[in-house]
Amino acid sequence: MDLTRVQRSRLAPWLGLVIALVGEGLHHQVLSDMLRYDCRLGQPANGLLAAVAVLVAMGLGAWLSWEAVRGKEVENAHDANRRFIARLSVMTAALLAVAVIWQTLATVVVPPCPA
């Protein structure tokens, strides 16, 4: 994959935001189902594995968003908007990464399938 092509695309600044929102939502739903309905899956190792996968995807999305604007001068309103969206994407990914970490702690604290 050509990284410069991805960096120049219109979607690049949005990648961190979209991946963070989708990843956190899926992570929340998977953990909810694991801890409540499937006692075999609700083990701490599975919760940690899901968290690591989501955090890696969020980090990749945030990095691609930042790379879309890093080192580029703001020359017009389009560039300013692109930079704003990229920064918003990185901040959202960081905030939702904290949510993923807190939710993952539930797999260690809450026993699977409580009675």
C-alpha cells in the first residue's frame, strides 16, 4: 500500500475518529456479551486480547490521521479544516482508548456469568 496516497486522501484525517468510535463500540459490545452470556469466553485473557486488538487499530487510525497533516503548512481554509479534523481524531482515539482500558479492567474484576 502506498502510504503517501493514503495521507493525501480525503478520508485520512477522519480515520482516527472513525476507527476509534467503531472500535470502542465493538469492544464494549463484545465485552458485555462475553461477561454476561458466554462463560467460556469471559476469561481475563480473552478480554485482554480483544483490548489489545482494538487499541492497536485505534493507534493505527490515530497515526494515519496525524500523518495526513504532519509537517504541512496551513495555506487555506481547507488545510485548516483538515488539520482540525486530524487533531480531533487523535484526541478522540486517546479518550476512547482510556475507555477501552477501563472496560478491560472489568474482565479482571467481574467474574464471567454472575449469578
